[in-house]
Amino acid sequence: MTRSTRIFMSCIYWAFVLYVFVPLILMVLMGFKDSKFIGFPITSWTLDWYVGVFEDAEILSTFGYSVAIAVLSTAISVVVGTWIAVVLEGRKFWGRAAMFGMTILPALVPGIISAIAFRIYARALGIEPGMGAIVWAHAVHNVPFVVLVVMARLSTLPKSQIEAARDLGADPFVAFLRITVPYLVPAIIGASIFCLLLSFDDFVRSFFLGGYEPTLPVLIFAKLRSGMSPEINAIATVALVLTAVVGVWAERFTRRTNKEA
Amino acid sequence: MSQDVAAAGRRRDAVSGSDGSPVFWGRLIASAPYRALMALIGTSPTRQFVLLAALPVLWVLTQHLGPMLQMLRVSFTDAYPVAVGAEQNFTFDNYLRFFGDSIFWMPFFRTLTFAAVFTFCTLIITYPVAYFLARHVSPKNRMLMLLLLLIPFWVGEIVRTYAIMILLGNTGAVNLALRTLGLIDRPIPFMYTSFSMGAGIVYLTALYMLLPLYSALEKLPKSLNEAAADLGAGAWTRFRRVTLPMTLEGISSGCTLVFLISTGFYATPVLLGGPSTTVFAETIAGFFHVAGDEWPTGAAFATIMFFAALVITFAFQRVMKALRKGDS
């Protein structure tokens, strides 16, 4: 590989870095613009839009609503997903491949179709649009990700540890609680954070299953349809900082625990 | 079971404290409710497994498969939700409606074409990046440089779509830069075209292409390329005959993911696209904003879209498999 190709390749990488970062940086900057009109150049700066976000009760309650939905749906996804993973990874059984296929189905259905299917099914189940419906749809949609992460971790669990626990008097259930569950904790934490972010960022399911109260992405979408304003930038920036910080922390956490394991 | 506990107690172990007395777990095993529960579950491994698997199987059938089956069922009816006193009849009309009007099938074919084109663009853009990371960067820096790229992808769909709107607007950064450089007099109307939509969708899906490509390229032994070079192959030949065939699997899974995701976007085309770029997701959504009797048509259209996406993905994977076999 010649030197010039290497330089050329690294230029491509840094151009890609620019492509993924510049739009977000510009969006953040625009939230500091002292004018109602979105557009460059920015001549004077202000913090008013951010102050406005934290003074607006509606926006703050939307934040709380989105976080509550994320936490509740993640709790369901993690319990169900771990349970499914234990069954799938446990032993061979008839229909295992079919069950695995059905398990990851919600992750493969394109967004709009998944939202529509949930909307129709919610009506069949008698779930009214609103928080319950969103929590349910997010929970089902996120289960496959938990299953995949937990299954990957389970497959590396040394069977000898379970056998040792059994030899020492633990029955299968206690062995599961005392050996398997602690071993799974890093995977479960990683999967939880991934689910939290998926739920917090989700638009299409929240949009079709929501009632009158919007989640944060739905609120931003609604505001965008009635016109761009630096206020939206300020809201979006707060959401961005929240998700990026949680995401980076999770990434570091999983890497650390993977190294230890 | 009590024998087990006694044995456990003597051995300082999983269920006992250091002084040999049963701790929480030992007491739990010995407690009456727990033993009653275990007696109910029984000792047969098959019985235990069936009890363990019952709930997950039920969940997967009712929650994962259920919504799709219900959508399929509703798509063959003439009314949903059924009005009080009315009857629900079986019908193919919802599907026939799709072929009857170009206002329906135009967005459908547009969506599939766009998804294919955007997937290809994503592949072209991310392949060199993945290649550079996997082959040219030292393993120590590799993880950091990959992590750097992951950060923006933690940010949600709507926020990133909005970022693209700001970038490409008439008073956006790109137009400002071009004007400052003196390349244009009037702003170029990037927004509300298939270009702005493509920029947004590639932006949203790039990671799902990058990661499979990266792991495929990382697994590729360097020695293969060196052997090819020893045999006199030039850089382009080495890429075409060694690297590309060996990473077809990564390309295949990346493209499948990105294609499926691209067909499902709703908010991004609404915000970044214009009247001439209406995608099928918007058509489907339209049936759910109005009165309930349009739901079956929406369900039928969503079903058509789902099966079309599945068929294309399967066909694509078959072709990729054939290519892989043909090369080896």
C-alpha cells in the first residue's frame, strides 16, 4: 500500500467524520442564534432559547413522559428478553429455529409497518392509544435486541460453574439466580441502555400509538411541521446531549466489562 | 432436598455462610413455600423445561407474530374496527385498490427504488471508511476511531433529520458556503427533493452498513492480500479478486439491514421530501389519520409492502450466496 493511497483513505475517513458530525454541530449552534429565523450566518448569540426550554412546563413534562415510557418499556423488554434468551440458549428443542425467527421478527419489520401492525393489534386487544400502548409497542419492539445480547453472553457462560453450584447443594433455580444472573448482569445493563435509547428516540411507534400527550420526538416533529425555530434546536440539543452521553457511557461500560470477562 | 441442604451446610458452599450455617439461599431452599413450589414444578427436566418455555413461547406467538397476523387478517376485511350492528365481510378489494390507481403504486415503486439506490449509496460511502478502519489503522486506535463514529448514531431519527434540514436549507450551511466561495448567486434548492431525502436516509442508516462491513473486513487475513501481491496482482485486482469476494457476506447483511430500514422511514420523507417524492409509508399512514373504515386498506398496503421487502431481500441474499459460491 503506497503512502498516497493511505493518505487518501484517511481523508475519506475524516470526510465521513465531518459528514456525521457537522449537521449535529450546526444544529446545536443554531440553538444559540439570537433571531427567530433559522439560517446562516449567525450574527448574534443568546441563551434565551435554552432558558425557554427549561421554563416551559409542557416541554419538561414531555421529557418526563418520554423518560417514563423508556424506563417502563425497558423493564418489560429486559425481563421478557432474558427469559426468552435462557429458553433459546438452554437446550435443543423442536421448533427452536422457528422460535428464534419469531423472536427477532419485530426488529426486522420496517418501521412504518411495525407501527401500523401495533396500531391494529392494540385496537384488537382493547389498548387505547396513549402511554400504555406506547410502552407496550416499545417493549415488544425492543425484546429482540435484549435476546441477541443476552444469548451472546449466555453462550460464553462456563457450564462448570453451574455444575459446581449444583454439586454444592443449589437446585437449578438457585444456581440460575446465583451463577447465571450475576454472569449476565453486564449484558443486561448494556441491553437496557440500548433499549432506553431506542425507546427515547423512537418516533414512528410513538406517533401512531400515542394519545394527545406527545413524546419528545413526536413533539419535535409536530413543532417542525409548523415551522423551524431555534426553540426546536434547543429542545433537540438537550435530547441530543442526553442520548449521546448515555450512549457513550454505555459503550465504555460494555467495553470495560468485556475486557474483564 | 433437606439432605442436600445438610450436605451443603457441611461444605461451606453455594447455599451456606462461612460458619457453615445456611444463609439466605439455604433457608430459601428449605422453606415450605419454596418446596411446595418446587414440588409443583417437579423434577422431570422435560416438565421443567416446558414450564420455563411456556411463557416465552406464548409471548412470541401473541406479541411478535400476533400483530403481523392481525394486520394480515384485517387486510382481507371490509371494515375495521367493525361498527356496532354491522357485519365484517371477507374481501380482496383492499388489494385490488392498490393496482387500480397510480396514486398508490407510484409511491410503492418509488419507495423500493429509493431504498435500493440509497442502500447502494450507503454501501459506496461506508465501504472505504470500514476498509480504512479495519486495514490501515492500528488496533489500538481502531476502537477509538470507530467509537467516534458511533456517537452521532446514538442521537434519534427526528433530531438527525432536523440537522439535515438545517444543513441543506436555502439559508443552510451548504448554500452559505457555496455562496461565500462565489460558486453560486442564488441558493440551490436542495430541500424537499429526492437528494435531501437521500442525504437524510444515508445519514440515518450508515452505521447499519458500516458495522457489518467493518467486522467482515477485520476478519479478513492480511496474508491473503500479500499472497495475491506476490503472485503479481495489482491493487485493483487484489481488491476485486480477494477483498471484495471475501467481504460479500458483510455487504449482503449490511445491505439487507439498510434496505429494510430505508423502506420503513416515515418522518424523514415527510420532513425532507416534497410532493414529488411521496413514499409508500406516507400513503399507508394516510389511511390511519382518517376514519376507521380506511384501516383495512392501510393494512393491505402495509402487507404488500412487507412482502415486497421480504421477497426482494430474499432474492438479494440468494444472488449474493450464488456470487460467493461462484467465486470460491
